[in-house]
Amino acid sequence: MYSRDTRFVSNYEMFADGQRWILQNSGAIAYYASRAYLTNPLISTEYGDIEPSALNFVFSRAVHDGIHEDLDIFNYSMKRARFSFEISLRTDFADIFEVKAKRVVRKGNVTTRWDQRKSELISSYEHDGFKRALTTHVIDSGSAAYYSNGRISFLVDLAGKASWHACFHHLMNEPAGLLRRSHKCVHVLGNPESEVETELRDWKGITTSLTSSNEDIYRLFKQSLEDMAALRLPPGEIQNEFIPAAGVPWFVAIFGRDSLIVSLQNMVVYPDFARGALDILGKLQATEIDDYRDAQPGKILHEIRVGELAERKRVPHTPYYGTADATALYLITLHEAWKWLGDDRLFLQHEGVARRCLEWIDRYGDLDGDGLQEYQTRSPQGYENMAWKDAADSVMYPDGTPVRGPKALCELQGYTFDAWVRMADAFEYFNDPHLAAVLRRKAAALRRKFEELFWCEETGFYVYGLDGEKRQVRTIVSNPGHLLWSGIVSRERAGRVIARLFERDMWSGWGIRTLSEKCPAFNPFSYQNGSIWPHDNGIIAMGCKRYGFSKEAARIARDISEAASYFVFYRLPELYAGTARAPAAFPVQYLGANVPQAWAAGSVFHLLRAILGLDADAHKKALYVDPVLPHWLPNITLHNLRVGRSTVTLRFWREQDETRYEVLSISDGLDVMHSGENRLRSGDERKWGLPLGA
């Protein structure tokens, strides 16, 4: 059991007179709950033998106000069964960084206290002022609970066909006893009136839903919507809105890049998600230079942790600012949320943060003053790579050797270009035409410089980046697909970029790989050197659509949705192997991938937005559509799609080779308009974030 970057329970076992129960089956039954069915081996007791499979043990667990467990034992035999039921619970309070590295160092003091009157076990940890405690309360037990030798035990005495029940309630808190709750046995599972089920219903009631005859898309969307509910970090002292956690199990924390990209993905599902991310990330914006944390004034954080190593400053994640892209992504997300929500107060609330982000991009993002964005850590524990591919080995030359920095990766230029264009749009609206004009000039200059320095005619592709000596890194990777999304790519070269991404060394049939299989560093089972990331593919699909390549966007969507059908519950993992699709093959999940993972779950929202060509301008009460349904997706209906204060239900369907749509319901005067396949040539490019004449 983990909470707040601490492992509270390291071992949890259950016994019947010292014998381990035999697992029959187990699985998740909701995003917050699981259930296991177990039976007994032959148990020899002082009261006689209990025959195998005479007992059925149902163990149910739900995350709700801590962790609630129901323990139900049934005696299906006709003979009386008497035995000692025991639970061994061990706590080590290890920091999650230590657990992940598999190097847990024992430290501090763990004390355990059993209160017989309250049937309560309190395990407490203290080390140099850092405190954590786990309270386990036994509720509504069919027999008295006792504690000895590190085990909670019960004498279970069951007549034939009788049953026994107990509840456990685990509270992870600091210090011991601080969060005292009223203890009662609440049946969370299958109870439509329970708080957690009510929250889930409320979530589904305010989010966009989908129906379609395509089972893969329907089930992927439905699961992703529930995963978003599961990954919501609750409002806290810093922010008033939900913010998405990055993923389970390793990244149940606030992340800059992840939270912002997930907010962008959710514009067509729950645009208010962005409020929480913008709020908390803005409040944690760096205000000073701190090399240990790679912080400079105006920078948006990468990650914040609250475990022991962070509290004692043994890791720089307090928060850590080692990301080169989150600051530009903050500006992109702010503009996109403002556009979809139509809330001027949202922008004005974060205007100061936005201006400081722009200052950081100029002063600190450009390390050498050449007009490009570069990165290089100053921290002894800093990250070697600070873009979305942040693994230490993820940036390499075509021969597979690591690139030396400072590194100017291609997508950083694209994000910055997009951020400047969007902020010019916003500041012009808010009566700062001078700043708007400056930002447009900078965006145009960056685009010219980018085309000059980052295009490689030899490969017919944009380069991965520039190394510390400003030499081109000509490795073929998926990153240029993000350039299509940002709009920095020239129209003349967009088709060549997309064609290159779909060559066999990059396109696996399950999606576009992170690295060409022709590169010596390619490994389909690696983290970022040949694997497939759903969110990466979703962004590329958005880029394909932006430049009018609807068929290619749909091909990516089909790859990812069909890959999802091979995973449990249609739940996309953080990443999976970049092996080639072939008869009798299936996608292989990366060992250690986060599941669920927020931007993997959100990828389907980007894929559908690309297929349907959805964009919005809430100020004009306008929803723009440009649907091109592929043959494998003959129909789709979006229910309760929100733009500003308006909602709309839209049905799309294929009629021969044409895609048609109709408005089934609409509120508050929203206008639904077909943006047309020639939107990039229409002159009305503002809504797509492109500068005039792009």
C-alpha cells in the first residue's frame, strides 16, 4: 500500500492455522476496487481436519477514505470448522524512489501498538523528524481480534453452511491518530449509494460520453474515461480543482508536462481539467535560481514529491524543475482552455504566470542566446534529458552513441513557436497589441531559423535536434510528429514528414515507434528507444489532421485502438513494445509500465479529435468539425460535448465514401460549423493556432 510517495505496507499475507489460502481467481471490479476468491488446503487443527475446498474466502478491497477491506469466509461443508484466521501485516515506510530502484535502506524506528479495546493496530515511523503512521482498525468482526507475533488473529468457529465476516479499515496518516475517523463497516462495492460510486456517476454526468458500433473505440473510450476518474488527485490546500496524477504505481504525483498534456487531451471530454493543472502549476512556478532543483524564475515544474527523501532534500523533487517543455506547454494549455471554456477570468487569473513563462523562455530556455530552446542540467542529481523522452539514453546520434549537450531538441522549438502564436492571439484579445506583435515576429523568426537548421534533405526529415556544437542529430525518431501538432512545419514538407513516419522502420502496425529500427540503439522492448507510446501517437495524429492528412490520422487511431483490445479492460499501458504487427502477434506491455497512466488513457481523446476535426471558440459560441470517418469506424456519437456553457450531442456516420453529421441536441445557442478540408488555405487560421501566412 502506497500513499504520498511512501510504501506503508510491504507485505500482507493471510493464513488459516498457519496454512496459506489457495487463490482461485482475482481481479479488478472497478477502478477503485478488487476482489479475490480463495479456498483452503487440507488444514489439520486441534479440533480435527478441515477438508480441502470446504471453505470459501472472499477478500474484497476498495480505495475509499483510506483502504476498506471486507473479509468473508463461508463453510460449505456440513461439518463444523474451527481454526485460527491470521493476517500478517508488515510495514517498512520505504520511500517510493528506493522501492523503484530496489535499494531500500533500513532507517529510523518503526513501532507497533495494539489497542485491544479499540481493535486497532497503529504502526508508526519516525526518522529525523519525518513521520508516517498506518492505522488498521478491525470493524464488525464475527469474533474478537487479537494481536501477537506480528499477526492479527481471530478464532473462527463456523457451523456447517455458516459464514464469518470482518472489515478492515486502513488509514495512512501522519502522525499516528491524527486523522481519526468514525469507523463503521461500509459496503462500498456494489452499493450505488456509496460516496465513491456517487462520485463516479457525477464524473460521468459532466464528461463527454461516446457510442459507436465499433467495439474497440467504444470500450477504449469508456475505460479511458474511468481511468481519468481514477487518476484525479483531489483538491487540496494549493489548488481548488482536480489535477490528474501521471500514473500508477510510480507517478501518483503532480507532474508538469504530464498534467498539461492530459489537460489538452481532455478538452473534448472535460475541459475544466485544465483549471486544476494551471492553478497548481502556476502557484508552484519557480521564483529563484536553484541549480540543485534546476529551477529558474518563471519555469514550470517537472515533478513534486512528498516522501522522506524529498522532505530531507536527498532528492531535488521539492519540486524539481528539470523539464524544458512544461513552460511552453503551460502557455499552450492556458490558451486552449481559455478557447474551449470561453472564460476570460481564467486567462486573467494566470496572466502573470504566463508573462513569467514568456520571460523564462527568452532568458533561460535559450541558453546561448541564439533564438533556440536548449537544455542542460546544473544539478548533480538532475536529468540528462528534459523533453518528454527523458530517459538518460533516449537522445542519441544515428550510430547509437549518446548526444552531448546542451541539446536543442526539435519539438522544443515547435512548442515554443505554438506558445508564442497562441499568446499573441490572447494578448491581442486582451488589448496588448504591442506584445502580440512582438510574439508574432519572434514566432516567424523561429520558424525561419528552424527550417534552416533542423531540416535534413538527405533524410527528407527534420532532425532530432542540435547537439552542443550545433551539429544536426540526424537520428530518425517520432519527435518530428510533434512538430506537425505545433504547426511549425512548412506546408511543403509536412507530407514528407508524415510519409517518413509511416515507413516500415518507424511504423510497426501497432503504432509509430519512438525510434527507427535501423538505428543501432533500437530495442522494441526498451523504454523510449523503439517502444510505442500511445500519447505520442495521439499527438502525431493531431498533427496529421492539422495538415489535412485525415487518412493517416485514422490509421494511427486504428493501430492504437486495436492494440488496446489486447490489454485487460482495453486499458492502454504507458507504453508497449515496438515489435512488428504480424499474424498471431500481439502488442507486448513494457515491463514496469504504469497502468493506468493518464496520457496513455487520454490518447484516445486526441485520436477521436483528429478523426472528427474538433475545435472550438467558446467566445464565438462556435464548435468546428471536419469529420473524415474511416471505413472501420462507420459511425460515432458524442454526447454532452461541452464548449463554454453550451453542450451538444453530435452523430457522425459514413455514407458510401462521405462523412456526414447531424446535431441531435444543442444548448445555449452554440453554432456547429464545418471547418472544411481547406481550412489551412482559408485565411481563418486563428482557431488552429497558426500565424497568418503559415
